[in-house]
Amino acid sequence: MDRRGFANLSLKTGIVAAIAAAIPGIATLRGRAKTAGSKSPEPGDRLVFALGQNAGQPVTEGSFTQNEAVLAFPEGKSDNHDNLVLVCRLNPALLAAPTSLDGVVRGVVAYSAICTHLGCTVRFSEEPMDMAPFPHIHCPCHAALFDPHRGAVVLGGPAPRPLPQLPVRLNERGEVVADGNFAAPVGVVT
């Protein structure tokens, strides 16, 4: 193989490697297109685990302890990624405005899990970070930080607005259910 052939092969290999490396990051971005026929949460919709060994099972008050969170969908509505919810259990005494306390039950509060910057899925963390309270919500894509105790307001990063809250309540079986729709549009608003 001559030098020109080797250079062309190296260039093509580099391009393929760069594209392959970018795919996971691009895959986390979510567009605003809705799935045809998909619905938003409605009052009474049970929230079910989105991932793990309990996927599809109802989230209950006892499913997690204080300062923990789980990802959930309204039951039967997982076809619409915008319905992904981060259900947090926090110390009720620390919850403050602009959290709608009417949509919180025994420290269980739910926010959209779709970042308002570019639509990545946010995470709940107890690890201390600059500017972040303990615990906090963060977006792993571009480092947006949100305060779950104060209505998921933006603490830092590029997110233009807080994560919308989904009001919740407990049904007679102790399952977490939606008690309305999101307080604001979910994800990226153009």
C-alpha cells in the first residue's frame, strides 16, 4: 500500500470512529415530535417503574427511601418519552416554593425527567457538586443543575427553565398516581 492509500484509509477509519463515538451522545437527545396517539399523564394514572427489575410495576411510597428517586412512566403511556418522570422522595420539611405543595404527598414529588435544554434524560444525585444542594437533579449531557426541593429551579448550566412538576397523590393501595398533568410544557420549548 502506498502512502496515499494509507492516508485515505486512515482518514476514512478516523471518520467512522468519530461517528461511532458520537452516536451514544446523539441518541440521548430527544426531539419534540410526539408519537401518534400517545397521551400525556392524566389524573389517576399509576406511575410504574421505567427501568430495572421492577419495570412496569407500580411505584409505591415504600419503593424508595428519603433522598432517593426512580424513573417512571404513567402506566400504559411509555410510548411517549416526554412522559418520563423522575419521582423523588425528599424531606417534606425542606420542600419550598416554587414547588407546588398541593402536588406533593409525604415528601414524594415528581418532575419531568426531560431536560429543558436539549431534551436529555436527567438524573438524581446525592453527590456534592459546586452550586448543587444535597441532593440535586442534574443533566449529564451539558451539566444543567436543578433543585428538587424548590420546584426543580435551575441552579446552573444551560437549561433555560425549571423541570415541570407532575402533581402526585397516593391511591388506596399506596401507589403513586398522577393528580393532574405537568405544570408546564415538557422538554425543549421552541
